[in-house]
Amino acid sequence: MPSPASSGWRLTHDMRATRFSARRRNGFLHLRSRFLILLMAGSCLLASSGQIVAAPASTAHPPASAGSAPSSAPSKAATPPPAATSPQQGGHDNKPPAPSAKKLTRQDRIGLLADQLAHAKTPEEAHTLEDMLETLRSAGLSPTTQLLLRRAQKDVSAEKPDNAVEDMGDAIALQPDQAILWRSRAQMRLVAGDLAGAVQDLGAALQRDPKDAQSWNLLTTVEEHRNDGQAALKAWQKMLDLNPMADKNHKRLDALRIKAFGQPT
């Protein structure tokens, strides 16, 4: 008669065998395998039609067999998309920002207005442009220099041209780069009778501002006082290049030609 211990072991063994046998006879393992195959096939069909399907964690990767080695290649679904290149990363298609427009200086504006004066169509237009140019040329003067210029003008009105020339000398010493100061002293030297000094000052003025039509006009007058007709004619022709409306009918041009070369026969 078997012992109780051996009888218990046999009963447990028989129960396990019976459950396993029943599981095999009922096809439980076979149904589970078919269910997994159908589920994976449906996931592939949905993915191929453009829908994004997240596979269950239990079916994402089928269990590997005992004898197979794990795959080292990463899944395509797990590969993150390439990050877009930002402009700060210095891509090849990035273009530098367009440079801002250059701010016009006072000298640039004087040059533009001088070009407009050379193409003025009427004397009125030319007169307006001349006033604008004179304002711009005076805008570079410091308050002290402006005070000396006004005092020199008062000296001329008081018939003290020598004092006016001294005042302008002080102004030029403060701002020698301002062409309008050299032209102003040349005018006062003309009043004082210093023609050679006036020519020198006008040369300095035109060296700094060669498009100043008023300096060429003043030089014409100074050369006339020096009885140099040809020099006066050349200076006037230069002035007409900058302001044709100053002698629209060429009356003064013809008069200067007569002084330079005599009466035509």
C-alpha cells in the first residue's frame, strides 16, 4: 500500500498533467498563436493605409526563440525624425540681413542739391536750391564762429572792412574746414581792396567745396577787378556749369568774352 506522501505527490502530478493535457486538447495554445498572427496582420494593414497605429506592448516585438540572437538594428518606428535646422545654426540657405541704408551726411546732401541746381529748369527753382545750399553750408558753423561772422558783417556795413577781415580770420582759425568761411573772408577782402588775398581765400574755399557756384561767381568778380578778363571768363563758365539759370540768356557770358578777347569783327 503506497504511503500518504507518495500518494499526494502522484495526485499533484496527475492534476498538472491533466490540466496541461486539457489545455492542449482544448487548443488554447493554438488559438492564442492565431490571435497574435491576426492582430499583427491587422496592424500592418492599418499602417500601410496611412494610419498611425500604436501596437500593444505585448505584441510590438514577438518573443525571440531560445536559439536566436537579439537583433542589434533599431526599429524604424523608434528612429526620431531629423531635427529641423534653425537659422541660428548657420545653414547654407541662410542669408545675412540686408544692410541698412546709409544715412546721408551734410556733405552728401550738399552734393545732391548741387547736382539738382545744375539741372534746374527755371531761375525760380535755381534760386530756391541756392537758398537751401546756403543753409546747409552754414549749418556746420559753431555758435562762436557764427557770432564772429555776424560781427564781421556789421563791420562791413559800418565801412570797417579791415576789422571784418580780422574777425573772419578768427573764425577760420576755429573752423578751417568750413569753405563758407573762406569765401566770406574773400568777399570782405574784396571790399577792403585786397584782391590777391581774395583770390587766395577763394582758392581755399573751392578746394574744400568745388561745387559752390557762389564762390565761382565771386571769383569772376575779383578777376574782373584785377583786369584779368580770361580768368574771369573761365570762372564764369565754371559757375554756369553749376547754375545755368544764373545767366539764362548768356548776357554776362557774352560781355566777359568781349573783355577777354575783344569785340568780334
